Amino acid sequence: MKRVLSFKNHFHEEEPILIKNFKKSKIEVHNHKTRLWNAFLDSGLSDILDQDCSIYPRVLPGSYLPVINKTAKDITEMIMKMISLPEGEVKAMFPPGPVRDFLLLELKVIKHRPERLVGSLRFDMAIVGEPRATNPPKLLEINEIGFDGLARMPFIHDTLYSLMPTLKKRYFSLDTSSAEIKNMKRFGNSLARFQTDCYNWDEECLMRRANEKKYDLRLITPSQYKLDVDRNDYPMLHQEKIVIKDGKIKVGPHWYPESFMVSFALTIEDYKDTKDFYQKLVREKVPHYGPFITGLFASKSILALLSDKNLRKQFLGNEKRLEHSILPASLLNSDVKGEVQLNPKDFVIKYVDGFGGEQVFMDDDLIKALKKIKKDKLNEWVIQKRVNLNTINIDGFLSHPKKAISDLGVFVQYDWSHGKFNHFEVGGFLSRATNTSLKVNISSGGSQVGVMFTKK
């Protein structure tokens, strides 16, 4: 049985009157939950009922959206400038780590760096306290390849609007999947999305939006991956040989997409297993949506770099920019380790190349993890100040009403070249909420929560 946590020291975001009044009728709530379940069931999307979804959105003030936009843009500008430095400076700035070393030394992502970087990111953030102009969200980590949730959120929002039309009258949300397709089109009218041997309903939603926008997006398992694809279970997935020549790719016998992307988070083992394939893609500078070079700032070590005031002054012109959004963080070393052992409740420890909530430790688990880390591996861990994420009230179609901590996933689309943005957009949002774990993640039992903003 999962332990239910107490959140007495967390700021609670009150529900708007509209939702409070709606919840007074138990019959209406029951019917709404049933209708949401049925809408998901009737969608035809794979495994859509496996993960809980709140029947109400998280509603933030419309006045808070510009605050999020500025914070996200500042972070993106800084990390883009950092990976645009000469190779020697990049190697000196980004601390050694398994993926970092592979990107720089094996794939040579700086030597073959494209002039133009186009892609999307998901900033996992926390609102700590009242969402107002002087209290921007805090960055928890950066996801650059293989993150989830982007295309499912517009589906969730549209479903909630259809079941509760009054939501649309008072609130608005952003269409992340449309923003993503629009940004993909900056590379042309076609893209091959590299998959392993499967896909999920998030990608099915993205494919639906691509079809609506008449964009040629295809899910491809490269034969170089040496995987078996079950077309009965995954009919949209095509296994094809990828040929790379003169900066272009050929997929199968006849298709020449204008760009490609990788849809899954790559471990160091994934990189090594397909080293030759990825090396050629990088060397040939094939237009890559979400390029491998961005893996440098997906490492948790970026948290320590962003918290450095001198670096913020160097890249943003003022050390005070982001000072309220970046939590104090540093690489683990012997001195820091002693401080953490004395005050474990004040910190979170994260493995530099971890993702999906894995290898993130707090409280007793943090102490246990510290004991297991070898001295020569200390630099592969980051210590970050711990904060109390805001709580919200949720009620899922697989769960009961509860108060839960919630993060804020901020999706951004970028187009960067010659030291500036050609395009930048906060395309949408995702919230995940749980009352059983301090790590907010759907895979560990959390619920999906739509994010809307007030119109006034």
C-alpha cells in the first residue's frame, strides 16, 4: 500500500469558484468522471486508460503566463549560448559525464555542429507559493529528447472543454501539438520520427495533428536498431533502412524526408549500440529536429551551471536574471557531501544522466544513495536545493479526490542561429500530481492534469 504524504508546508492553489460550485453536486461529479472515462475509451488511442487523469484542470492566472514565458526564454537563451561556444570552451565548461563525454568525444557534436538549431524542450518546473509576477516558477530539470506529454495535453484540454463548456468561456489553454508541428515545418514539410519498436498514445495524438495540418510525419524504426516491429500492435510504425548521403537521408526505397528526430530518451548504452549510425547523421549534418548537441544541457550538471551567477552575467548580461527561477545546485564533491549528510531534508540528489524520475533521491533514500556513491563517481551527481511544490486538488477517473503536489511541465519550441532566436514560443503545459511520492511522475503513480489560464 502506498504511503500518503502530508503537505502542510506546501502552498495550496485554491480552485476557481466555477469548479468549487460544480463539485457541490456529487451526481454531476460522478457523471462527469464517467463521461471523461468514456471519452477516453472512445478515442481509439492506445493504452489511454492506463494512466490516471484529473477530471478538473489546474487553473493559473492569465497574468502569470508572461512570467513563465520570460523565465523559459531566459533559460533557453542561456543554454543555447553555452552550447554555441568554441569546442575547447564547451569541454571546459560542461563537467565530464558518460553522455557528455560520448557526445563530445565520439559523436563530435561541436566539431560538426549545425549553424541552426531547431527543436523543442520540456522544462520541468515547480511553482512554489502564489503564482504572481514576482514569483516565477523554479527549474527542476531540462528534457531535450524523448520527453512525453506534448501531444496528449491538447487532447485532454479539448475533451474537458467538450464535457464542461463553461471552462472554455472563462479559461484558455495552449495547443502544444500544433506549436510542435508549426516548428517542425521550419525545416520543411516532412520529418522521420525515429522510434524503437513501439509508440504510445502521445505519439498517436501527434500523428493526428500532423494529418490535420497536412504535414508529412512518419514513425520509423531504422533497421540499424536491429529491432523486431510488430505491425499488428503498432500499425503506424514502419521499419526501414536509413541511408545517409550528402547531408540527406533516404528512408526505405523512395522517401527523402527533409529532417529527422529521435523520439526516445537515449541512455549511454543506446548511443553506444548505434554509434556508427549516429556518428554518420552528425557528421553529415542531416537536419535534425532536437539535435544531439542539446544532450549537453539535458545532463543534470546544467543545473549547477545555471546557478552560477558569473555564468548568468556572462551569457545573459546580468546575474540577477533567473535568480528567482534557478535553485542553488552544485556537483557533488567531498565538501558538499558532508553538508548534505548533515541536512538531508534540504537537498535533492540527481544522477547527471538520469531521466524519467529515476536516480533522484530525497530523505532516507538520499542518505542511502550517498553511501553507495564511489569517490571517483561523485562528479556524476548533482545536489540541488529542495523546495516544496504547490499542492492542488485533483480527482482522477482512476482515483479519488485528494490534495496532491504538482509540477509544471513547460514545453518550448525554438529556432536558434547566429547567437539569436529566429523563433521562440512557449507552446503549452503539462502538470502531474501525486500524494504518494515526492517525485511527481505519471510512471510512479501520478495523475495527468490539464493546465488552463484565466482569461481575465
